[in-house]
Amino acid sequence: MSMTDSTPKLKPLQLAALVILMAEARELTNNEFKDMARFTLTGKDRAELERPGLVESRKVGQLLAFQLTDKGWAFCKQLHTANVNVDRSVAARSVFVLLDGLGRSLDRLRVSHADFFKQPAEVASAVPVVVSGGGDAEDAIRAAYAKVPKSADGWVGLADLRERLGGLDRATVDDALRAMVHRDGVRIIPVANSKALQPRDRAAALRIGEEDNHALWIGPA
């Protein structure tokens, strides 16, 4: 599939923003853009990515933070065919060659761009829960659940939970969660509005049966 006439014509800075957001697979502030690539996403550049729904933003303190939407991820899959005036920039043209090769390889491996670039749990910034003594994975999950900020109904996103379990490998946590769901007072559910899911939520999902689940609730047993 190639880009259509309705696809926005990208400027070099907009191309750079999309590539960086894809490669980082997380929300980035303008300060992080500046540290990584010496630019910020503002004004017309920002509006021309948000208007077609490729990028969404929110205020984090005094900073703007950005991430790709689902449409943005789909767009980035075909980014090597984007209409961008890069003049004689060898570096920019090399990026298109790289993106084309990446797309072919991921299609062959049947891996999505979002899964390929997703951040591993061990780089999460939250302070991990440490289980002392002979504690097991369930103890760690319950301890993390107690500390993670919750919704009004007591639900915790699995993405937030996993950030506090950096000392445990993914398979161990998944096995413990699947065992816990059969206990009284524990529920693990999918998010009803899948469009509201962020890339980190999708990456943290727990597969149970044929369904991805995204939130945990622990109440009295």
C-alpha cells in the first residue's frame, strides 16, 4: 500500500518527529525532542500532524507531550513512501531506505511496528517493588497494586503495574496474574474502548484465552 493524495505532505521536521515517536514507542515531551534531535514540535508543524489524527498531545506540567495515535502507527508503517521534500539530504534519503527495509522485514516476520519498538518493562522509570524474604510474584503484584495510583473504582492499568515490577521477568508476572484471576477478590479485564489505549497499554496487555486484558482490580477476598 502506498500513500494516497489525501495523505499530508510532510516537512522534514514532521518526518523526524514521527520517526522518533515510532522508535521510542512512548510519550515524549518537547524537552525530550530537543535533547534527542535539537528541535521541538510546535505551531504549524504540530497542527499539521494533529489535524489528520497522526499524533495526539497533552500538557504535562508546563510541557507539551506527544505520542502516536493508532492512525499514526499505521501511517508510520508506510512512512518510507511519504511525500517529503528532503532536497539533497543524504541522511534523510538513507532514513527512507532504512524504513523500507524495516517494513519488509517486519512483514516477513509478521511483527507490527508497535510491537517491534515497544519499550521493555525493565527500562520503566517507576521505582520497582522489592519483595523481601521468600516472597513470590503474587506478593510483588499485590504490593505494587497497593502503591500504584488507582481509578475511582480501584482499577490499575497493567502498564502502570508492570512499571513497578521491573525486577520480575514478563513470563513470571503473566503466570502469576493468570493464577490470581481465579482467586476471590481479583479481576482482570480488557478496556472497553480500545481506541483509548496507548501503545504502552497494548504492550502491557495480558492475553487470557482469546482476549487482551489491560486493567487489574484487587478487593477483599
